[in-house]
Amino acid sequence: MPFFFLLAAGDSKTESLLLRVLVQLAVIIVASLVGARVAKWFRQPAVVGEIAAGLLLGPSCFAWLFPEAAAMIFPPATELIGTGEAAVRVMTPLAACMNVLSQLGLVLLLLLVGLEFDFSHLRWHGKAALATSLTGVVLPFALGLGLAPLIYSSLEHVNGAPVSYTGFTLFMGISMSITAIPVLARILMELDIVRTRIGAVTMTAAAVDDVIGWILLATVSSIVRAQFDGWRIAQMTFLSLAFFAFMVFLLRPAMKWMLRRCYVGEKGDEISSTGLGLVLVVLFLCCIATSLIGIFAIFGAFLLGAALSDELPLRKAMGSELREFLSVFFLPIFFTYTGLQTNVGSLNSWTHWLILAGILAAAIGGKWGGCTIAAWQGGFKLREAACIGALMNTRGLMELIVINAGHQLGVIPDSLFCMLVLMAVITTLMTTPLLLWLAPGTELEEPVSGSSLGRVGR
């Protein structure tokens, strides 16, 4: 009763919040559509234009040129509650609404990516995926650790206090190791290569990379807070493996049995509304499970999709029902709204730019170079291995999540924050041009040349 009473009493506040959400959505979708169209001119996937739109709408451009207008449309995401030492900074209701919408978009995206997953290639290339994944974490992490001592002395203090050397070093390693599954997924889908063996191996390696990355992030965050809990990390690993086994051996056969009773149409190649509702309920339950485990909700969505990837009617129905709306509404919110929180204009010395060059060299060499060698040693031809390496080098906005975590913990100062953001954007920008260059002579040549990005400029 109290909850419904508050809803009724706060009707005017609800209407005001709705109005602000609608204004932001309108601006974000228009900016994203324009950014996506411009990106296509440069043979980049729409996600690159959406990231750029977010950065331009944020403090680096729009808020700098028109601060009053920006403050009206995009007010600060946090506010100070309380006074004195008891004051705490919390997320505003508006920012919370937009954040939830963006995360829901990611959940639906990873479900679609999982449904498009083709496991048949992994029978012969599972070792290559594992080797690529481990190399894609270990080598960039080591390069980040090695680079940290060289740039530590050039960093400014955070809030007047020196940056923690240990925390800074560990976060440098993690920031080099992340592969952005949501951005990678968009690129694979737009190039129409999700179901190729290169796409399958890359998504598998990236998924393992990210699980390891999030476990590392949790570990390093605990170290920085001086509250390292080895038991919690072991527990997280065990629960992740147990959930995976549950998905494969229990949930998958149960879902397949129930879905077979929900297929309709003359050929049984469509799914009823009851079936779609069942999938969504199970999707949310899987996301709840992985979120409680501590490896983020999107992994539950990907695992469910992958478990049901051989259900063709489901794949067809979910693709036709969700793909367009997801691309036009949910995903631009995620990519654009995250970009809004990023300020890339604080590099103000040649030292900063030299450090940025070193970060780019370590990031690209560790991911693209390391993963290429691993895939080549795993049985792929060198050109195909280079395609896998180029895809694994995609960092995008998952990287920004890690960077923001380090920034909030006080181990990544503003100037380094900007450098790492630029590294994330540049490595993402590289991916499509590299694939278009490397695809001829590989299994990617036909799907890439027939995709929307491959046809641009012809």
C-alpha cells in the first residue's frame, strides 16, 4: 500500500520526470540517427556514429559550447544529498531511468547475439578460441602492468591525494584486457558474419575474456579498497561454472521441450505470443542469476540465446520482432548516454600525447597482435587469424565501464581517463576498416561484401 500511495502522491513529479526522459530520448535518437548515417559514409558501423554522437553531445563539445542548453537537456547525472561529512553523491532519478533503459537494451542485444551463435565451428576450433581468449587477456594485461611504472610519475593527484600505485598499475592491466562484447556484437551483426567460424570463435573468445575481465575487475576493486576477499572470488567462479552447467544440462532441454509446443504456422516455423512471453521471463531470470553471481546480467542473456541457438523458429521470430526496434531505440540510448558522461578534452601537454601513443601501442599490440598469433597457432590461416585479432581489439564502451570504475575509486586521474577513452574509441574505429581490408581471400569475403558496410562506396 505505501508504494502505490507514493505513486499517486507523486503524480506531478512523475509527469515532470517523464517529460525530461522524453526530451532526452528525442535528442538522443535524432543524434544517433545522424551519427549512424555519417558513420556509414566512412564505412563504419552505426555504433561508431552513436558513440561519436554521445561524445559530441557531452562536455567535450555541446556542453562546452552551449552550457546552459546542455544543462537543461542533460542535467548532471548525480546530486549531493545531505550536508557536511554526511553528504553523499547519488544518481538522479532521470539518470537512473536512462541507465536502466540502456542496460535493458544490452540484455536484449546479447540474447539476439546468442541466438545467432553457431556452435558447429567450435568442434574444430575450440582450442583456437581458448588460446585466443587467454592470450587476449594475459598479454594486454602484462603490457599494461609494464607500461604503468613508466607513466605513473606524470600523473596528477586525484582530489589532492597521490594516486595509489598498486591500484593504478592493476587498473592499467585490466583496461588493456577488455573486449567489448556489445560493440563487437553490433559489428558482427552489421557485417553479417555472426554465424561464420571466425565470428563464432571471436564471440566465444570475447565472452570468456569478459568473464575473466569482470572477475579481475572485482578482484582489483577489492584490493584497492583493501578488502580483498579470496573466498568471494572463488565463490563467484564456482557459481558461474554451476550456472553454465545448469543452462546446458537442465534449462536447455526444458526450454526446447516447452518451445516445441509454442510453434505455430503452417510449417511450424513461427512462435506464439505465449512462447515469446516464456522466453522473456526465462531471459530475465537468467539475467537475475548472473547479476547475483556478480558477472553482470548481460552474460545470462548471451548464455540463454546460445543455449537456444538451434531453435530456428525462435531465432526468426526474435530477430524479426526485436532487431529493428532494438537498433533504433534501446542501443542508441546505451551508446549515446554513456558517451554523454565522458569528457575527452583535458589533454593539455605533449607528455599526455606521448603517453596516449604508448597506451595505444600497448593496447593494439597486446590485443590485435597477441590474438592474431594465438589464432594462427590454433589452426587458422594468417589472414583469418588477423581478422580474429582485429575483432578482439574492439573495446568500445565496455572499456568505459572499467575506466569509470577506476576513476570512481580514485586510481585513474582525469588526464589518464581521457587517454583511455580515446584508446577505446580508436581501437573500435580500427575494426571495420581492418576487416574490409583483410576479408578478401577468407570466409568473410562474401558476407562482408554483401553487408551494408561492404556495399558503401561501391
